Amino acid sequence: MINIIKKFEHDNNVLIGVCDNSILNFKINKKTPFVSYTLAERTNPLLAFDKTKSIIVMATPYGKRLNFVPDNKKRAQISISAAGQDYHTKSRALLEKLMAEINQKTNYKIFVDTGPLNERALAKKAGLGFIGKNCSLITEKFGSFVFLGYALIDIFITPTQPAISGSCGSCNLCIEACPTKALSNNGMDPYICASYLTQSKQEIPERLKKGMHYIYGCDICQNACPKNNGKYISEINNIDLVMPEFKFLKSLTGKQFKEIYGGTAMFWRGKKTIMRNVGILEKNEDIH
Ligand code: SF4
Ligand code: SF4
């Protein structure tokens, strides 16, 4: 079994770890935005799938970085994680492919992003990396530029690796770079993180609007992280993918917005909220 998993990991350029079905070591300081599960549901695999014997956790690299300097006066930046095909689709397809290669009469449930269990805690337990001060999973091979997904499976697979005990040490670069002060040595306040703000439909306080530099998501703490240096696979050459012009965005009808962004991770939030963010960025950049 482990040979199949390791071959799949190599052939598909992903990271895969396996852990058992015991309760996750995870505490909630503040309820995660957009997540309605209870602490029990977030930590107990058996509540998500009562036949779970093992959990296969997969980290899929974004693998991309910009090869141009952003021009914030003309263009609106989108998080690299939301550029191109929606990662939910890609990660789920990879996990389904792995389940097919395991090729046994197994029962399983796959979750990508919207599942009940805390994915970072699962990935840490499965030995894929450590949780940095930016509150992201940091892997050795891809840094924090990874999407996480997992499969709960009803066969026992020996856990693959011991947990990695990396750390940030004395580095504080992400905390210093964070434009809304959402990060501190005590963790993250998710309700003032600019990435959350770009997705929230709530009224945003003026002081927080000034920390918004993306129309969807925010990559600032990840870009500041030295653990991400050189961890990309390819460069994004199409500037319009991650930095469409303000005037282009404002010219789009609902139908055109769907045609262009319908397959991306940004689309779920809807044109109205994205256009509100466009307005905030234009004001921040003093664009008239
Ligand atoms: S995503 Fe942006 S706002 Fe959120 S913690 Fe990172 S740097 Fe701060
Ligand atoms: S920037 Fe420094 S402190 Fe922040 S996650 Fe990276 S290594 Fe850790």
C-alpha cells in the first residue's frame, strides 16, 4: 500500500502523509470564519465518517509565482491561490485518482477545504510540515504554497512519517508584513485578516480597508516568508490572470464575470462582493 502512495506522490508532484483515526490535537481560539462545525466535529474523524481507520492527507502545490512587479494603480491583484483552475476541483480529482490506484474495495470520503476536520492539524499529524507563525502549514518541499485535502478511508494504513518538528525560530517577517495586524506571536485574528475581509459580506471598518491590497485573498504573509523562497515550480506570465485591470473588471457584465472567473476559487464569493473590493482598492490607491 505504502509503495502505491509513495509512487503516486512522486508521479504527481504532491506531498502525501497518512495518520490514524485518533482525535486531533487542535484548539479553537476564535471560531474560524465560514466554518460552522463544532470543536468535536473539527477534531474527531469518526464523526465525519464512522468507518474511518486511516486518513490520507494530500498537499498540492500552487507551484506558481509572479514574474512581474505589480502595478497597483492600474491593476487589481488576486491571490495566486485563486488564479487558474479552482484548487478544490484539482485536489479532489487527485485524491479520487489515488483512491482508484489503491484499488481495493474501500469505502472513503474525500474533503477539500470545506470538510469538518481541521486540515492543517491533520497535515501536521501526518508529518507533512509544521504550523508557522503565519498560521499556515509549512512544508519542506513547497513551503506554505500548498492546498490541503484529505480522504477518510475504512482500511488501516500504517502512518507514513513521524511529525516534522520544524519551527520559525526568531523570524517574525510575516507578522511585520501583515497589513491589518492580524498576525501576532499569539496566532491570527481571522476576522481582521485581509483575506477574510475580501470574502466577507459584512461592513468593513475604514482602518481595515486600508490593509486590503487584493480583490480576493491576500498573499502578503506568504510572500514575506523565507521558507517559501525558491519553492515555486513555474512563473505566471499572464498578468491578466492575477492582476486584471480595474477598468476591465468594471466593464464586465454578470455573464462575462461568470465566463472568465467561473472556474476559479474566487467565483463562489460572487461579483457583487468582488466589485465592492475593487472600489476599496481604487480608493486605497487614490484612483479616480
Ligand atoms: S493573509 Fe494578509 S492580512 Fe491575512 S494574515 Fe496574511 S498578511 Fe495578514
Ligand atoms: S515569515 Fe518567518 S515567522 Fe512567518 S511563517 Fe515564515 S518563517 Fe515563520
